[in-house]
Amino acid sequence: ALSGTAWGKNTSMLVVEEKMPSGLRRYFRDRVFQQGMVQQDLAALAATIELFIRDEAKQELRSAYKTLDLNPEGKISWDSARDVLNVYTTCFQSGINVSRLISEEAWREKLDTPDSRAKAESWIKASPYPDLESYSFTQVHAFLQVFAEAHLHHVHDMWSSMKDRLLTFEGSS
């Protein structure tokens, strides 16, 4: 179990702490910072961070709708769903906060490409809803799972490749 100095009294949760519900914040302040962290505490912190990431993804998706002047509360066409996914995923991969995009025109001018549209189409086709005439916000959000899984595989492949290259250096074991 993790405890004591490394995860103890001097640990800060940085940004996570300010977004935590007050009860969970009190738990960490009263128990973890005083006694150190055990595996269950680490699991609670990891689950909290995961929920924050999911919430942020939904907010970014709503921003992608807004960029394209679409209503997240209504249904959108297949083409609009592709465009929303394209905005979201291209910004994600480029490290751009979707909510900072000025307009659809700026998006189309700088980031929209035939390749990015084709990728968005492939994620829709790989989703549980590949060929509906219209999509709800929840269904478009499900496309992000397909994108997230593809992105995770890509990151894993890059990590594995880098590890293999590092192991070929002289003196590596």
C-alpha cells in the first residue's frame, strides 16, 4: 500500500482538488493528508479524475456543437454528426481547446481536411450507430468511445515502438 511521505501530508491534488465535491475533498484532507494514502484512496482519486475527464469531454463536445451552430439538445444529421466528431477529434489531436475556436469558418479554414473527415466517418461506421439518419448528443458522444479506443491503441503502439528503440541502445537490458 502507498503511504507516508510520497503520498502523505505534503501532497497536493492540484487542479483536481478544486473540482472535487466537498465531501470527497474533506475525505482526502482529513484522512489521506493526515494518515497517508492506501490503495482504496488511490482508486477513489483515479475514479474522480476519470469522471472529470469524461465531464470535460462532454463540455468539449458541446463546444464542437456550438462551433458548428448546432443544438446539442436536438437531433443532428449524419453529416453534422461527422462534422462535430471531426471538430472534436481534430482539436483533441492538435491540443486545441474546442471552446476557444472562434467560428466554423476559422475551423474549416485551418483544421478541416478530407483526411480528418474520412477518419471521423470511419469512427461513426465503427460505432454502435453507423447508419442512422439523425443522431442525439448521447449517440454522438458514443462515437467518442470509438475515437478514444483508437487513440489509446495509437498511443500504446507509439509507446511500444519507443520502448523497442530504447532497448536497442548499447548497454540496455
